[in-house]
Amino acid sequence: KAGVTQTPRYLIKTRGQQVTLSCSPISGHRSVSWYQQTPGQGLQFLFEYFSETQRNKGNFPGRFSGRQFSNSRSEMNVSTLELGDSALYLCASSLVAAANEKLFFGSGTQLSVL
Amino acid sequence: AQSVTQPDIHITVSEGASLELRCNYSYGATPYLFWYVQSPGQGLQLLLKYFSGDTLVQGIKGFEAEFKRSQSSFNLRKPSVHWSDAAEYFCAVGVNNNNDMRFGAGTRLTVKP
């Protein structure tokens, strides 16, 4: 079974641009979560989708958005990029959305904003 | 508010030595607790998890963790560390009945030959 796939692996953008990151969950998994990882703030929850609906959102500005498609694939979008958005963005999938559910993580997309 | 504290930012142990990584949590109810490991440039992999029952849980790669409610701790242990264990380790607590998981800051493990 293929793992969680995130594309692209690396991305370089400039301030003010927008970016879209993609995540393909493990087959059969219906929940997809996104996390931002930075050296200063660590791992922070962005949002979670289940069956195409956003179930929960972390404390991030509205420039961060996402969506989930009917095949459970998910995208996240960051508009008007800022230098502080440079981070590793991790996607995780699980069968269902529950606090006791094991998350399977992708290798992440490393975003650099210049 | 729910939070997770990993007091040690960086730990160095010799190969073959025992290991204990500390984790303390703050949570009102019985928490769902996890330990994940992250190798450089990779995502996170689950080592083990605790929900209820036996407070000593076994995980993959020879790791175990003990839940101590009185100390609000969930420390990770391994009796004999291998060079391949060098990585960053994250303790996490599951909240809100979804995948909004709160992670500690992580402990970076270096293994000396």
C-alpha cells in the first residue's frame, strides 16, 4: 500500500505570491490533516478535512486555506506569502478523524519564501 | 489549555546505552498520548500510543513508554540504543476528538559510536 504522498517536495516562492500544496492520502483513508513545522514554533495544526468537509482549523490567518476532493486527496493554499511562511508542511492521513487515531505522515513539502 | 512539554531539547547517548526521553502533558481528562519519530527530511512515524488500560505500552523498534497519571508524564524508553535511532522524537496528545494533535517541541537524539 502506498504511503501518504506530498507534492512538490521542495518549493521556492517570493513574498506576495501564492502557493498550492498537494497531498494524496493512503488509499481508504478519509481524513487528511495539515501541519506546519518550523524550528521556532515546532509542529502546529493547520486544519483537518474529512469527507470533503473541514472539521477543524488551527490558529492560522485566513491566507491559509485548504480543500479535500471526493477521492480524499487534499490541497492547501497559502496566499500572499510572507517570509514567516517558510516551513515544512506536513500532511497526515487516517482512516477516520478521532483523537485516538494513528496518523500517517507524508515526507512534507519544504517551502522557502524569499 | 492542552499542552505537551518535552524538557530536553537535545540528548546524546552512546550506542548500546539505555535511553529515556521525558514528556509531560497538561490535559483535563484522560489523554490520548503518542510518541512519534522523525528522521531528517522525513515525515513522522508513530512509535506507540496510549489510550487506556495497561500503563506500560510497547511500540515498534524496541521502544516502550509508561503513562504515569500522578506525574502527568509519558516517558519513552529503550534499553539499548542503536545508531539508527538517531532522530527527533515528538510526544503528542490527541484532543477534541479529531486530528488536532498537540505536539511537544521535540527532543533530538544523537547516538555516539
